[in-house]
Amino acid sequence: MRGGECSVRAGLGTLRDLKRKLERLRELRPDLLRGEVIPVIHTSLATPELVEEAAREGVWVLGATEDVVRPPVGRGEGRDPPGSSG
């Protein structure tokens, strides 16, 4: 399952909000989270602080045209997500 945030300019606040919402979902509706959960932030501009922290915490950061931070996914490190053409 992928859960995420979308923001034009994303910084550490966006990452904190995503983590808080994911934790709340785990508390209230654990039945919606099956298998591996991949937190994702989609943004036009990722701050350097976000990029650094997201890489450390395994959060996927997508830019408008490329993956800014792509953590290992599943057992195949760096594999393409389901449904992608890569």
C-alpha cells in the first residue's frame, strides 16, 4: 500500500504530517494497511532537509519529472513499483 502527501514545496513539515497521518491510520484503521506500507511525498520542489531525512527514514519522494529519493522497495532493492513501465 502506498500512502502519501502532495505539496508544491515540501519540507520537513510535510514529512512530519505524513508520518503523523500514517500513525493515526495505523491506530484507527489497521485493517486498511496490509503488507508493506510505502510512504510517498509528491512535490514540485523538495527541500534539501526533506531529501536528507526522507532518505534516512525510507520515504519515497517524487518530483515532477523524477524520483528525488527512492528507497528500497520490497525484497528487490530499488525495483520499479507495480504498474510502472520501467
